[in-house]
Amino acid sequence: MKTANERPPQTSATRIALVTGASKGLGRALADALSAEGWTLVLDARGGEALARAAAEIRGRHPGAIVHALPGDVTNATHRQALVETLAMLGGVDLVVNNAGALGPSPLPPLVETPIDALEEVYRANVLAPLALVQAVRPLLRERAAIVQITSDAGVEAYPGWGGYGSSKAALEHLSRVLAVENPGLRVYTVDPGDMRTEMHQAAFPGEDISDRELPEASVPGILALVNGDHPSGRYLAKQVSAGVEVTP
């Protein structure tokens, strides 16, 4: 007889997702939606208390949910190894969501005034860490696994003040295109969720009212459609995918 604390065994049919930056915002909303679909989750975030709360709330909303919460900074190699070891214990991974990232100084400075050490931190979080994580989990990626790289319109448009963050997302997008070409057996999606009412977006506009932006939950259906469908690798606007708009990656 199973006890109340026993978890169901992992099987090859269990879908396993790793979501970084999952304590709040889009990462948290996506993790909750994946759990509702029965995914086993491995969640990461820098804020340990916030991550623990998010994991507890997901378990409370979805009876039987399996959620592994590992606090830490994904730019740290030791933390990435801990994530890999957890995924190995579970038997692999079907979905990697590189959602964790850094905005840089706030208010957003022009490029000629951006401290280089701050820019290095942005690139470490938004470009190098996602690639390092993909490299680390590569042996554990199951057939037709999906990699979702969260990007921004700032990666393709030139907005004043967004040079640091935007250029890091542009680098992430090109890196993702190369990953897709080199790994045709994987699905590599670069997803622009659109403007969202999040702490990061508020930090980009300090003192301004951003209540007109949609909550992160509005971007989740499009990401789920990509993950659950058979779209080719490429760049997608989450809200166009959820609306059924035909897009060319």
C-alpha cells in the first residue's frame, strides 16, 4: 500500500520539463500550466523562498503534481549540474525552457553609458547560461525534445535604452537558429511572449503605470501550442500561435 508521501514512479511516458526563472512571471505561469497537463517539473529560480511558494501552490492546485524546486543561479555551473542530476534521476527531459534572464541597469541607460561589467552580467544570464544549460542537458534530451528560448521584440527592433538587453536577445536568437540547424532532431523555438505585466517589465519603466500590459498567463497558450504541436524550429510570437495565426518561422 502506498503512503500519502509516496510519489508515483517515473515512466518513459512521463513528460518532464525544466523551466528556469519559475518563481514568478512567465516562468511560474507556464510551470502551472504544464503541471495541469501532467508534466513532471524541475523548476529553478534565484529566489529560494519565492520558488518554494510557487512549487507549493502548483502542488496545491494540481493533486498528484510532481515538482522539484531547485533554487540557484543558472549562470552557476554547480547549480546547472544539480539540475542535470535531477533530470538524470527522472530519466531524461522533454522540454527545456530558458526563461531566466537579466534586464541590466534600471532605468535603462543608453549604450554609450552602459557599464561594461553590467553588460557582461546581462550576456552571461541571457546568452551564455541558456547555451551552457542546453550543453549540460544534451545527453538527457529525449527524442523530439523541445527547447524554448524566451526572447523579446527588443532582440529585433532598435529601441533607445534597450541596447544591452536587446543585443543579448539578438545573440540568443541567432544562437538558437544555429542550434536548430545543427540539431534537426530537436525542436528549437525562440518565443517572443510580448509585453507582459511583470517585475522585469516594471523595472524597465520605473515609476510608470504598466497595468495596460497583459499578465504572463496570456502568453502561455501559445507556448503550450508549440510544445504540444509539431511546429518547425523557428521564431514565434506566442500570442499569434495561440490565436491560430499562420506564421512562418
